[in-house]
Amino acid sequence: MSAHLTFVAPPPGLGEDTDFRLRPLDGADGLYALETSDAGTRVFVLDAATYLTDYAPVLTDDQVAQLELTDPDQALALVVANPGDGGTTVNLLAPIVVNTTTGRAAQVILEGQDWPVRQLLGA
């Protein structure tokens, strides 16, 4: 799935851009590059449903409204992956949620939930 995403606000740490491209990486199901339209900024994200079967983030009503979600099946949860010497960690507290129908996206902070900011992938 390659898609154009429009963020409701610039994702933290990625400058002022709101237009991104989500590009699958060959040979890695559920792994994507999230890139600015000029490819100047790129982060790696994972499809949470593929890699984190127990991950069940709950959005607030405001977050659902911002993303214009009308059905839970429209929501795709992506987590930012950070490779490091000790392994790859993922941010479970602030997933990127995509409305798969419209391409609207937001990096949300999950309120009142105990998901870690740095979870070792596979732990």
C-alpha cells in the first residue's frame, strides 16, 4: 500500500510539513517509509496490526473527529520505529493513525493509557 497522507498538524519533530507519502519497503511486510513530499525527511513506521498483535490503542472522541473516522475499520495504526544498537524500539504512546479512506493522518498521544514511548520490538 503506497499512499499520500495529509496530517491534520505537522508531526512532532518532522518540521512544518503536513503532506507525506507512505511507501512500503520491499521484502518487509508492514514496514513503511513515511516521507515528506520532497523526500527530505523520512522515518520508518510499522503497521501495528502486523507486528504488535496485543496493541489496542483507544482514541478520544476528539481524535476520531479530527481524523473523520466513521468506522473503526478505517483506522490504520502505525508506530514509529527507532533502530539502535540494542535493537529496534517503537513508540506505542504516540502512534500515527491514518484514515485509510481519506488519507487524513495524525500522530496522537494516547491519553490515560500506559503504553511505553520506547518498547523494544519483539519484547
